[in-house]
Amino acid sequence: MSITMPVPDIATLQKREAIIAAMRAIVPGDGVIDEIDALRPYESDGLTAYRQPPMLVVLPDTVEQVSAVLRWCHSEGVKVVPRGSGTSLSGGALPLADAVLLGMGKFKKVIEIDYDERIAIVQPGVTNLAITQAVEGRGFYYAPDPSSQIACSIGGNVAENSGGVHCLKYGLTTNNVLGVELVLMDGEIVRLGGRHLDPAGLDLLGVVVGSEGLLGVVTEVTVRILPKPQTARAILLGFPDAERAGACVAQVIAEGIIPAGMEMMDKPAIHAAEAFVKVGYPLDVGALLIVELDGPAAECDHLIEEIDRIAAENGALTRRVSNNEQERLAFWAGRKAAFPAVGRLAPDYYCMDGTIPRRRLPDVLRRMEELSTHYGLGVANVFHAGDGNLHPLILYDANQPGQLDKAEEFGNDILRLCVEVGGVLTGEHGVGVEKRDLMPEMFSETDLNQQQRLKCAFDPLLLLNPGKVFPRLHRCAELGRVHVHGGQLRFPDIPRF
């Protein structure tokens, strides 16, 4: 494999039994897993191409236990890898052989719902979909809705700044999280944000959301809930090819229309999804757009007409408008099931995540087809088209020698292409280990050093989720001493750039 991880700390491995005994004292009962066969389910996350059994797994069920585990590991110099539901697609929860894997799966309580303030306070193990299910009886919902929402946890959403099909209008996780309770590596419990928008001072909450488990362990999340819109209707648009569908997307946004969601699938993804869920997708088109409008009925009707006009101008072949809620949900069912559906096309697939300017979508799609031919591997494309977040699914067979390596190189070239056209390496899956060694494609050494100073501020001993995000991790002393104390982030002796 091309991914390398830190060399195991032999001294830590030698004192494994002492570490296990200490963890059992903190988390009694069945909260510590150390037998090799029982560790296997934790050896990878959603990026299953990379596997490494952890030294041991600890499953706390109270904040005090989390704090005590981190405090002990900090004092003994033991590395810790946090893990939520394990659905990360970038290897963010990939274990280390000499690290404690801290599983947060027992934190599943909805602590409080305040409909007047439109907030829900939940533990990090609550699934994304469960938040909506908890409030939908009163006509509310939680807007970010990644395709894995039935399984992914809100704690993991915070770590990766997850999005979803409705992020175009309602934003990513960072736009919907108001506060977190966070346990630092030394065991200190801090609160960032709260029940209100935009707290004063440094935006430490903004730093933590999307930090991929490098800064602390989230033990509570306060999210914003929204009232369900009066009307929601979806349009299914078929185009001869992905280029014309992409041009339609760009024109819709250029004309000032912001749909609730705008998703695209190319021909391989359409056929796979239709065979999987049988919702009536047209099979004689090269690309499919699903556009959803929500709000007052009159506004939805008007915007549907406008989008119909724009689609026709860009060569749309088919058009269907949902007439009821069941039909609207059916349109989305195929898109939500696209990732598992593509599993029918090849023994394995490699799910990528990059973001580009919307206007470059037709060009990028064309160049991805050229890369597909060059590498001799198929690719099925699904996108959060409205915000330019691409999810190419590279098809390969891991049983064929060299195909995984080719799939990785294909994916790396797609990400380099995203940066080349003015985009970024990730939209919502994070960097993890998958994109770690591509960070210099986007950031200079100075940029990376500044980012690592934030890491040092929260975790000066570099014990929390090491080996992720940064292609080279400097010792904090090399970058200047930085720390968080009393909610204040300080950067002494660091020049301003």
C-alpha cells in the first residue's frame, strides 16, 4: 500500500498489559476490548482498503470516563485515536498498532430539545437521521443529511464537517452546530459555543468542526433544528451527457436560484441506482439531475418553471416533477442509495471527494473520462452538483494485482485536477490518511506549519489521532510553543504572516 503510518512505539507495546489494566480500572465491565479477534471489527473505517488492528479498544459511557482515559494516556504518553460510527471514508478513524482506540458509540442520548430556541442537544453517538426523527413530530428537522445519515454519528459529522444533499441551501455541519463539549488530550473538559449564534471571541468552535479528531474528543453537540418548509418538490431532469447537465447546474446558480438540493448522477450511477431501488429513473440518458425546491408553494411553482426553462436551454431530454411527498422521496431514494448500488458494477470501488468551482464542472467531467481511459478503470459519478462537491466512484477489483494501486493513482489525479481548476482536496469526507500526502498540492510549507500550530495548541504532545491530515508532523517545539488556556488561544513567539 502507498499509505504509511507512524512506526509503532515499541515501549508502548511492551507495556500493553499495564495500559489494559489502567483502562479497565477507568472503564469497568465490558468497556475494554483487547482480544485480537474482537478487535477485528475496529481495524478500519469506511475506507476499507487500509486496515490496522488497534492495540486495544476502550468504550466509555460517561464524560468523566472519557476525561480519565485521556488524562491517563496523556500522563503516560499513550496515543489515542477517537472513533464514532466508523463510516469515515478518508481513514480518519484508522487505528494505530500502539494506540488506544476510543470508541464513542455508547453516547447515544438526546439530552434536550428546545423548540422555542430551535435547538437539540445530543451526545456524539446519536446518528444524523435520529436527530430528525426525534423532532419531526413537532414539524422540525436537522438539515445536514449525508447519504450515510442512517448510520453516521453527529460526532463524526462534527469531525469531518459533513454535508449532504441539502447543504447547498442550508449549509454544512459547521453552519448548523452551535456548540460542543470537548475533552482535551490532558483530560480538561471545555465548552465552545452554546445555545446561541456566533459567540464572542476567537472562533474556536469553527476550528473544532472539521478538525478530524486531532484537537479533542467531542462528548456533546448542540445543533440547530429548522421547521419543515411549507412545500418541497423535486424535479428529475435527464440530459444526453454529464457536460450538458453540468452546464445546467452552472446556469441555475448564475441566475440566482438556490435550490434546497441539486444532485447529479452519470449513466453508470443511474443504471446501478435504478437496478438497486427501482424508482423509475430514465435509463436512456447520459446524466440525471435531481433539483429540489422548498418554501412557499407559489415560490416553488415559479422556480420549477424557471429551472424547466434552463434545462430545456441546455438540452434536457426528460423532465418529471414530483406530485406528492412519496414521489419526491422516491426521486431521492436512488441518489441516497447510489454508493451501495455501485457495488453491483465491480467487486470494489474507491469513493473520492473533492470540490471544484461549479463553472468548471463540464471540463472536469471530460478530463475524468480521459483519466478513466488512461488507467483502464471505470468510474461512476455522483455529485453534490450545486456546490461543486464531487464523489467519483472508481471501479476496480482488489483481487487483480495492481488494480488498487491504479485506483489510488487515478483518485490522486482527480484530486490534483480539483486543485488545478481552483478547487480543494475535500468537501466533506476530510483528509485523514487518504489525502494526507496530497496536502502539499494545495498548501505551502508555511501554510501547513500554521495549521500544525493549531494542533499544538490543543495537543502539545501530539498524542491525539497522529498520522492523519499532515504529511509531516513537526514537534511543537520546532514551531513555537502554543497552548489553549482558559478559553484563550495564544501564539507566543510566532511571527505574523
